[in-house]
Amino acid sequence: MFESLTTKLDSIFSQLRGRGKLSESNIKDAMREIRLALLEADVNFQVVKDFVERVREQSMGQEVMRSLTPGQQVVKIVRDELGALMGGEHRPLSIATRPPTTILLMGLQGSGKTTAAAKLARTFKDTGHRPMLVAADVYRPAAIDQLRTLGASLDIPVYAQDDSQDVAGICAQARETARSGNHNILIIDTAGRLQINDELMQELRDVKTVAPPHHSLLVVDAMTGQEAVKVAQAFDEEVGIDATILTKLDGDARGGAALSIRAVVGKPIQYIGVGEKLDALEPFHPDRMASRILGMGDVLSLIEKAEQTIDEETAAELEQKLRKASFTLEDFQDQLKQIKKLGSLDSIISMIPGLKKANLPSVDDSELKRVEAIISSMTLEERRNHLIINGSRRKRIARGSGTEVGDVNRLIKQFTQTQKMMKSMMGGQKKGKGKGKGRGKFANLPIPRF
């Protein structure tokens, strides 16, 4: 996400950092380039105009012009203003004192409401809540079945009435069912339309009347750019929204919706969808996203994700193996599974400061899948002792994994090099050169390059 904007801003700021002092002309040129970069990212024109003017005014201040690092000062101003533009600090959804906390999801057809409902339910369940889903989309074919399937995969109940099209009545009854069933979170998946119309809006108003939501969230497709902003404006004017969920942000290279929607509509982005899997929903932190856009990473989000997804016992066992220099291909296979829980490699790299600019060898998720296939085609004995893998075994492994013998050879060679590197690193730690204790379980995860 934001790849194009990040690249252009980095180029602009590199020029500013290279100057010992900044003149009004330097600032003016930089602001022009920033304005063009934001417009090309499909950010709302008025939002761009106001943003650039605020940055320009602050950048022309005496403390910036006379500082020892004026370029860095401008970067900080842009980062702070980007964070403010997208809403400042993230505020979690409040939980009602009298359950259930009712969350109404709205949006046009195809925005990803049903999947977002399941992702949101999983998020609440993972934090100790007892969610229930409501299938209130009674028009789209198989919508109820889709939500039931998603709910079953998460072991989360779904309230539905197959023989009724009384959406308001379904929601009212669902709230009573949730209350009696001790479910403290109720997530309502409503119907969408191909376009905004009176029928859709009236149905939502009826639902709000009989089952007043604590939070009305609009689900919009980030890849539609400024159209998403227009949809948010229309829904807010017609029925009122409290916040938005931006789906498919991982596929949005420009980011215009994310940078415009808060400023134009006046409602925050609450969550972002960053993948198809049911764990690919993240709280939206404007300040952290601003740092990611500027290539500064987002270590806090990465640590939080690691804390939630990486098994502490497994990480501790791995550390012991590393210290004993007994790390095997079987261990590496386990670590691949742990890393995959954190998301795509691109999303991980974008959260680590400086890694985007490090010109590392290109490794995408398909390459990791190929590595995993190769290791899975090995016998247990081969995974635990790669030295026994001779020529005939390599041919068998290549056939079994659908790869070439050269791929198998490359994996084993690079794994051997990684093993030696880890042994050397652990040897240094034993001598007291940078002990790894106290760094958190994420720090124990090796990510060898294959």
C-alpha cells in the first residue's frame, strides 16, 4: 500500500536532507512536488491544497530554517500533518455497559461487508469478547450461507432467519437472542446495493430504529479511491456513520481514500483490511500509518502483531536450538509458518524502518511457498539432517515439490550458509557480545534469505 507515494516522497525528502540550509525557494519547490505526489495518489484536491499550505507555513518557521537539520525538520512536519490528516490517534470502539454492544456494518455491494463482519468478530473474540453475527442481508444470493460458513470457521454463532425478509425484525430479534445467550458483541451484516438508493437508506434507518447501534461503521473499498469518499459522504448524510472500515488497502498502491476520507467526511478510519484471510484486519493508527508512508516503518504494530500471533513456547524452544547450533530445516519450516501469521512479506518489510531502502534481494510470498513445498517434500530424517540429501534424494524432492533440482540445491546451499551465520552469531553472544535476552519473542525469529 502507498508504494508510489512513498517512493515519490522519499525522493523529495532526500533532496531536502542533502542541503545544509533551506531557502524559501527550496521549500517552495518541495511543496510543489509534494502537492503533485499527493494528487497523483488520488487524494482529494481540497485536502491536498489545505495540507500543503499547513506544511509550508510550518516549514517557513525560523526554528526550521535556522536549525542544523532543516530537511529532517520538514520531514517531521509532514509526518505529523499526515497523521493529523488521517485522524490523529486511534481510539478503540467503546464497549457498552449494558450488553450487547451493537455494531452495524453498512456499505455498497462488493465492498466486503460480510468478510469484514467475520474479521471484526474474530478480532473481538481474540480479545476475550463473546461476539455473535447477524445475517441481515436477505437479498444477495448465498449471503446468509456465506456468513454461516465464516462464522462456523471461527466458532462464532450466526443469527439468521431464512424465511424472512423483515430486516428490522431480524435485527431486533437478534439483539434479544444475543442478550439471552450472553453475547456481549452483536455485529450486523446488512445488505448492499450496486448504488445508493432510497430503499437501501430507509432499510438502514429502520434497523437503527429497532436495534439502535452503538457504532455504525461504513465498509468501503479503498481501491475505488475518491469514489469511496463520495460513498462515505452520502451514507453519512443519509443515515449517519461513526467511522469507516477500509477494505483491500493492501491492494491500493495510491492510498487516496485513506488520505482523504477523514478530512472530507469528518469521520475516522477505524479498521483497515490488509488481506483476504480472516485475521487480516488491523486497527487503523493514523500516526503509525504516516510513518509507514514516509518509509519510517511501524515497529509498534509489528510487535503487537507478533505478540498476538507467535507462540511464545515455540519461540523459546527455537532460541535454545539456536544457542546450541542445532537449527534444522524442520525448525525453519516451523518458523515459516510463524512468519506467515504476521502477514505478507511486503507488509512485514514496510513495518521495519529502513528495510524498504536496504535493496535486499527480492523475495516474495510465492518464493516462500516454493521453499515450503521443497521442505515438505523431504522426509523427517532429511529435514532434521540435510547433510544426507544426496543427488538422488534431491531429484525426488524436486519432483515431489514441483520444482527443479537447482531450486533444491539453492535452498540447501543457502540454508547451510544461514546455519553457519547463526552459529557464529550465537558464538558471539556466548562471549557476551550482544546478548539476545529481553528482546521479546519476535526478536528470536530468524528470517533466512532464500
